[in-house]
Amino acid sequence: MKRRKFLHKISGLLAVLGITEAEWLTLSDRYYQALAQPNPRKLALLIGINQYPHSPALGGCVTDVELQTELLINRCGFAASDILTLTEEQASKDFIKAAFLDHLGKQVKFGDVVIFHFSGYGTRVNLGTEKLQNAIIPVDEGTKSGNYVLEEILRLLLRSLPTNQVTAILDTSYYYPSELKPSGLRIRTRPELAPTTLATEELELIQQLKNQILPINSTTVFNATSEANQQAGELLFSNWSAGLFTYALTQYLWATTPAKKVQVLFSAMGSSMYNMGGKQQPSLFSEQKNPQNALIVDYFPIDKFGGVGIVKTTEEDSKTVKLWLGGLPPQVIANYSANSLFTLNTGEELIVKSHSGLIAKAQFTNKELIKLPQVGEIVQEAIRVLPRNIHLNIFLDQGLERIERVDATSAFSGISRIANIVTPEETADYVFGKVTQTPSRYGIFSLGGELIINTLGEVGEAVKVAVQRLTPKFSTLLAAKLWQLTANEGTSRLPVRATLEVINQILPRVVMVRETVGIASTAYSDQTPSYQGIIAIPKIPVGSRLQYKIENFSDRPMYLILLGLNNNQSPLAFYPWEVFPETDIPPTKPQLREILIPPGKTIKIPDNQLLSGWLVPTRSTFCEHQLILSTASFKETLTALAIAKYPTTDQQAISPLVNPLEVSQALLQDLHNASKVKTDINGIATDTYILDVKNWASLNFSFQVV
């Protein structure tokens, strides 16, 4: 809570809100006085509720507050004393209201930066009007009638603050489905509240806020969902949890630069959320014109030096350091192994000995170190160590009957090298469950509850038969998990940029841009695609032709490979082969050709002379591509790719993969070989892949075909 224990518990709740809304809302004189006040401040009010007395417990809301607190202090320059947090029983309706009035309403001056965050349950309220009203639920839910905070009132309160930079993050949702789908996420939504009417004081407050003649700020609200019927989910890990939206937001902000546009932020968040949980996508509410073209720093005052976390504590005697690693992708940190390496800005190296959740214990590789680092000092990823025995983690849908769960457990034991069953408290990748319309049909679902295309079986199929039938799909999804674990846009030290373009008759249209932190440029001002509104996952029309442009800004040649899943979740890869003159006798199999980008050069793939680009699939759904670059040849990967000869006349085609798992394992081996890390630092090299951020870059492109 801080701020002198919230002014000694708000001095009797401000004499039961005795300051009165009317007093607080008389802002005119103070507003114009504030115009002349020097030294702008950064103020934040962060709210997270896991334990509700009358609703199922959530698990990641307090973690969300921690994620935001660490980001604001260590990346955005907030003073700890200017961040007020209300968690669990502190977050009652009256305390939320009092905290807003006192911490923000009485302190904010023109030019100040304000961040408001809420993680917890949301719902819809029937107020007797044609449209249901969205509301957030405080911890004292149901203790009295009207114990909720309307989203409308919250936005009006934020707009009334006398400053020009107010950002709200709402990691909640409001629509509660009548029928729950198989899911591996906790959902932050409660059923619609019974019909009610607003109390007189609430109506008066709304009217007062609407009638203000003061200049209204352009409050921007980052929402966890983009559609009315979406639910905000929580990621579940072995011993911790976090909001899917909050983690994607804060993790990207840790590594990015201030000059990037908001649309780039949303594109990266959208890809991350889709890869982790399904179709939940973020959205933005703003009265500004073209808010997607604003810079990230306009909403979050991040500085220019990013990282993946901070030094949390130090121990003088053993020189052991605790690291907080909230800037790493969640799927990566869930699979992080001991002996991974981090560096400080001073160049000192820290080797991880163990980690639990977001906290890692590390020791200095320099035994002669004299000065310990400061708490809060930012750390960078240097070497990523991943285990070789990674499996696909499957969660059994709670809707399965006991005998179905017993049969599923037995069946999965036979494919344990590919897929394992995990408990509700462990990290899952997918859900094995059944569709509710015909309960005897089994399939694979995303954590968000979307059925994976082409995985649904026949009516009456036995559970063991379903698992056997789905084993090839589990193998494909495991392969995709492996190449996703290479993602390092925010930590790679290879300066590269990749642009996805739609080819047309005039000029290529830029769809997405990804670049590593190794690039010291702000070229997004020219390359960011222009949209009428915020779109997280770009939409590409069926029948379009796509092309990638890859720029190598380094002084070293780079090798490139593309892997992915097409719109029916089938694996694919791009691997051109040599074209032989008609007079020559070609070999029995195509000779796969390396894609090499010389230093300082740009290439396009495909680069056919007659017809540019790849034709987008006709089915309307999501696609994912992973562009991976390395300073060394993909020798093992090409060998795995060469197993099959595919019937095609196109020498630069995206072709299906018949052995995706072998190709992904070969890819990791190639990146391991390229890193050439000394085994005396990482003594368990035979059990792990050891990847040096100076030697590879892996960029994700997720898009929707419509």
C-alpha cells in the first residue's frame, strides 16, 4: 500500500469521504494554479484483487501489480513513494474511491504523468437501460447493493484529472458466457449482476463529472480485450500466475525503445497473447485522433535503456544475487534452465543457479568482484539455456468425467516423450477436451478455449483412440513450441529488421515490422503500417501475395530460415533449392540452398523473377511465421529438411513439413553450435541447448487471413 500506509488508512476514510465529491470536483481554481507549478511528477494507483469472498479466487492480479510496479520504478522513473497499491482486502469500493480522490485528485497537477491499473473481476450491470453497463468489482463484492464501480464513472474520473497524460490499464473483462469452453486459463469475468438502479450520489457524481467546464484530458485506456464477448485470461505457471494482457504489455515495454509507435506495441502484444493463450486481443480507447500513431513514450515514460529485469537483492557474503526477470517472454522463463547468463551495464556476468517463477538466484562469474551491484540495476540476457527434453504440456479439461480422465492419463503415458499431462497449477500449452455440443467428440483446444482446426474426432470415439489419433498433431505443436522458444526480439544483439509486405501493382504495403534491440534507429516512423484504428493482429485479405524484406545491419553475414504454422495449424517452412540448367541431370532430391544475407545488405523472400510473393491461404483464420537468423549455417536443419522431396515447380515456395519436430530440434542444435559457448561455464552442455544472444535473432509474425 505504502504512502504512509495510505495516510493511516485514509484518516478514517477521509471522515467517511467527508472531503465530499463536490469539494474535490471544484477544480477550476486549482487547475489554473497548477499550470504554473514546476517539477512534474509521476503518480500511479495500482489495484489487484485475487481473493474475493464470494467468487472463485484469481491468481495473477497481485502479480500484475508487481509487474507494473517494477516497470514503473525501474523503467519509467517513478518514485516508489508516488505509487499507491491497493491489493486484496485493501481494495474495497470505498478505499478505491478514497485512494483516487486523495492520491490522484488532490495531488495531480498539469504536466504530471498518471498511471491507473486494475486487475480483478469485471461484470455487466443491468441498470434498466437498453445497454448493459460494464463495471469492475471491488473486493467487498456483494456486501451491499451497488458494490461495483462503473467503467463509465472510472473513465470520467480519469478525464477530470488536471493533466494531459493519463493512462489506464484494465486487465479485466465483462462478458460472462452462458457456456464455458475447455480452457487452461482463469477467466476474470463474473455473471451479470441482477437488475438495479444507481444510488442518488452515483447519479449526481456522473452528472457533475459530465458538466465540468474544465478542459478534459485525453485519457487513454488500454483494455485486455478487443471484443465485447472476449474474456480476459490469466496465465498459470508452476508457482505463479499473471494476467495474459498485463504480462504481454509489461514484458514488451521492458525491452522496447521510447520512439516506437503504439501500433507496434499492440502488434507485438497481439502476437504474444495469441501464441500464449488464443484469440484474446488487447484494445485501446482514446479520444485522440489516430492514437495508434502516437509514441509509446506518450503513454509510458520509459527511458532508452531496456533489459529483461533487475537486481532484486544482494547477499554480501556469498555474492549471491536475486534477479527479477519480468522482462522475459513467459514461455521462455517457464523453460529457463540453470547456467543461463545475464550481464549488468558494467559488463559483469551473472550465472543463474536456480529460479522459481520470476525470481532467479545467480552468482557472479568474476570471483574477484569487489563492488556488488545496486538493487534495481537493470540486467540483460546474454546466454539462454534450454533443456533438451522439453515436452508439450497438456491440461485435461475439467469437463471430462473421471473415467475419461483415467483413460486420457493412461493414453498420454504412451507418448510422454512428446506430450505430458499437467495439473491445473502447472504451466500448460494446450487443453485436451471435448466439444460441449456433442460431448463424445474429443479435440485439442488453445488455453483460451478455441478448438485447434482439424483435431476434432468422430462421435463415439474412445479417449485412448483420440489421443493416438492426435499424436501427430501433438508432435507438430511441440515443434512450434520449440521454435517459439527461440524468440528474442527484445534481447538479440544482432541488428536486424524484418518487414512483412503485401505485394500489389503499385507499391508493397507494409503489414508488420519486427526489429531487434541491436538497431539504434527510429525507422518505424516511415515503416509502421497506418491503420484507422488499433489492430493487434493484422488482417490480410484472402488471395493476397506476401513477401518478407530482411535487412542485415551488422558487419557479419547472416543465415536465414523461416518456419511456421499455416491457417489449419499444419507446419510449413521456406527453403529454396538450386535451379539446374536443362542440360544438366538434376540429383534425385533437390539441393537445398542456404539463404545468406551479406553484411549491410537487404534481401527479399521469395525473390522469384516471374511472380513475387506467396499466395495467402484461402481459409480465414490465423497464421504464424518465425523468422530465425544466425551467424552460422543451418547445417543440421537443412539436413532434416532434405528428408522429403516435395512436388512443386516453384523453387522458392513455402512448403509443408513432414517432420516438423526433427526440424525444430535440428534448428536448436544449429543455434547451439553457432553460439560456441565454453563448456566450463555451462557444465551440462549435453543436457541443454546453449544459445548466445550475439549469434541469433528470432522474430515472430502472427496475422489473420480474412
